[in-house]
Amino acid sequence: DAGVIQSPRHEVTEMGQEVTLRCKPISGHNSLFWYRQTMMRGLELLIYFNNNVPIDDSGMPEDRFSAKMPNASFSTLKIQPSEPRDSAVYFCASSLVRTGGSAAFFGQGTRLTVV
Amino acid sequence: LAKTTQPISMDSYEGQEVNITCSHNNIATNDYITWYQQFPSQGPRFIIQGYKTKVTNEVASLFIPADRKSSTLSLPRVSLSDTAVYYCLVGDNTGGFKTIFGAGTRLFVKA
């Protein structure tokens, strides 16, 4: 398996523009997570899905952020409009939730720079 | 979710065994303890997970006392490439196994 695949790896955009980050989870996994990492705030959980349904989006910082999971093999995180403070590395992770514990597997991340 | 407390940083030398302890006093009955490793510019990588007693895999061992209020990640004979941030998490499978990261422990292995 190729693991969790994120695209793009790097994104530089101007303030006010729309940004869409993409994620393909590991096949067969039933949970998907979006995280944001910065030096100041560490790894923050933004939202997570279980069986394509958003379970908890309390970490989404503002209405400018939205996430979708139209099917089990694809998810997007959209920022509209983007702001410089959104600059961070965004990680997507997936896991197979089952009895006996589970582990999240992370993608390589998307480094977003908003200028 | 149970809060975790771990040292901010640790130093070690190549070849030594490193033990990183995590406190989770409010761990719930259904919670599992999971450790991740993160290198710069990469996503966290799962190391080991356990519920009680001892778990061992090819990378590390995890020791969990009977009261489960703490856990210790043990890395045998570390090398320079083990320099990374190590995160301790606790959580259960309810509603999709919400995975929250704390600040982690920055391990620096010296030659």
C-alpha cells in the first residue's frame, strides 16, 4: 500500500485566495483526520471523520475552513479566504478503528505558505 | 480525553537505552496508550500501543503499571537516527478513536 497520499506537497498562495488540500487515505481505513502543525501550537486536530461522516470538527479554527469526505478514498480541506496565519504544515491521517485499539497513519503533509 | 504529561526534552548517547515516561492520571477504562515518533518535515509515525502490562515490538517496548496512570516507552540502544519528537497519547475507539497530540518529548541522541 502506498500509505496516505496528500497533495500538493507544497503550496504558496496569496492572502485571500482559496486553497484546497487533498488526501487519499489508506484503502480499507474507516477514519480520517486532518491536523495542522506549527511551531507555536504544535499538532492540532482540526476535524476527523468516521465512515465518511464528520464526527468532531471542534478544532476547525474558523468558518473559513471546511472539510469534506465524499467517499472512503478521498477528502479535502479547503480554506477560503486564506490568511497569512494559516501558514502551517497540514497533515492528513487515516486509521482502521476496531476493538483492541487502533493507530493513525500519516501522510507526508502539505506545507502551506500564505503571503 | 485524558491529559498526558511528558518531559519536554531528553538527551542521550548512542548505544544507550532511553526511557520516556508519560503520566496520564485520568486515563479511562477503555483508553489505550499509543506512542508516535516524528522526524522534522515528516508526519508522526506509529511506534507502539498497549492497554496494560508490557508490549514489545521490533522498535520499542511499552511498560504500563497496573494502575495505568503512567506508561514508559523504552528504546533500546538508540542511534543518532532516533533523534525525534516522541508523543504519548491516550484515547479509546468511541466514535472513531479521536487522536489528540500533546507537546511531546524532544529526544536528542548524541554521538
